[in-house]
Amino acid sequence: MTTNNDSIDQIIKLNDGRTLGYIDLGPKDAKPLFHFHSFPGSRLEATILSDRAIIRNIRVISPDRPGMGLSDYKEDLTLLDWPYDVIELADALEIDEFAVEGISGGGPYAAACAYKISDRLTSCGIISGLGPKDLEIENKVKLFSVIRIFPWLFKIMMWIQSRGSKDLEKAEKSIKKSMKNLPEEDRKIFSDPQILSIFLKESAEAFRYGSKGAYHEGKIYARSWGFNLQDISPKLKVYIWHGEADKNVPVAMGREMSKLIPNCDAKFYPDEGHYSTIFKYYEEIIDTLTS
């Protein structure tokens, strides 16, 4: 993995005075792809797969969301605030048009960009993506209920995760224990020591300055997004990739979103889980988004 601190620990000052952290990997004249990390996560997530993108002449840019990594916390943050941060970053990097991809908890942020700034996007990808809380599906995401009914409990959960993530050895034992509940294809991914190591570090980076950012983001997921998926511009191509064995985000969310988004192509993989989908099909995903 060929990265350096100059490309990994980048920051800009936004118009409102906040700091936005980001990672910028690959040639500056390559096709730009903005990667929106999972929850809780950080810009470092992009390093896991960046080599596979760079070799295909793709420049991967991944910002930390507010309150995570190097990005300052923002009070009263909403999902629709995010596209403005993305535009400020793109303008600072002198990038006019770009593709976006969001994985898991990054999915709603990719959808928000598709809705709000479609004129700047060449395409939008949602991989194993979390959908709106009010989708009519049978298997609801349990986290939504915890956040809405017991916000104090969710706050404690994030605090505990924040504390636990700082001890990488303990965090590794914890994730290996939780992996027993994952589908086989996901377990195979994390059996790679290098992937597991980067995953632990990027997760810990989410809590660099505590758990407040992750706690606030959880509350964003559990309320209305502030827009309807069916109002995304039909001029923008949106792609969905989702594993049918996903135990973190039910595939029913991906199926329902694909019906609501006007110009959407979706692929569902029978044996893939929450993590294995992007690892196994990353070349296909990024080629599709940047073609």
C-alpha cells in the first residue's frame, strides 16, 4: 500500500471556519472518485482499496465527516449539509466534475449528493448502503430503534466503542469475536491480517477526538433524510451494489431504494455479505462509476 502522510492527513478550512480532513490518493490528473466512508469510520478506509483504483488511473479522495477523523464537529448537522462540504473540497482541489461512492453508512451521504449537487456529479454509487428509516421493508435496522427510543443508550454505546478502539489489541479481539455472526464471505475478508489491521486503525481514527461525531451521525440516520429518493435527478445515473447475505444492512433496503431512485441500476449478489461485496467487485464498481 503506497501512501504517505502528505496524502493521508490533508486538511482544508471551510468557509464557516471548520476544518475538513481528507485523503487524496492517486495522480492529480486521474479520474476523480470521492469515497464516503462507513459508520463509524474515517478517511483512512480509502487506503484499504486505493491501490486497486490507482492502477486503473483513478484518483481517490475521501473526506472525514464532521466530528470524525480530522474534521471538526458541527452542531445541528443535517444530511443535506454534507454536499456543501464536498463542493468546497472539490473546488479547493480544482475538480469540476466527479463521481461519488458511499459504502454502508456512507450511502446516505452519496444519495444526498445525488439529490443536492447532481450537476457536479458524473455518477453515484451506493454499496451495501444504509437506506432511509421509513422504507417499507420487513427487516428494519435495529440501530434505528435504539437511537430513537433509547438515545442515552446509543450515546453510551458510542462512548464505549470510542474507548475500546484506542487499544488496537483489544479491538482486534472484539472484532474477531463479533465476526462469528458474519456470513462466511465477510469472515474471509477479515481473515487477511493486513485488511484487518487497516480496518481497526481507520475505525479508531473515527474517534480521534471522542465519540460526539459518531453519536450525532447515528441520530442523522434515525431521522428523515430531508429529501425523497424519487426526487433525485433522472439525468444522473445512480448504481447500487448489495449482497443478499448482508447482516448489517438488509438487502431489502437496497432493493427498495433501487425502485425509488429514478435512473438506477442495481446488482444484488446472492452469497455476498456487507463487506465482501465491495472487496470482490471493486474493479467493476469503480470502472462503472468512472467510465
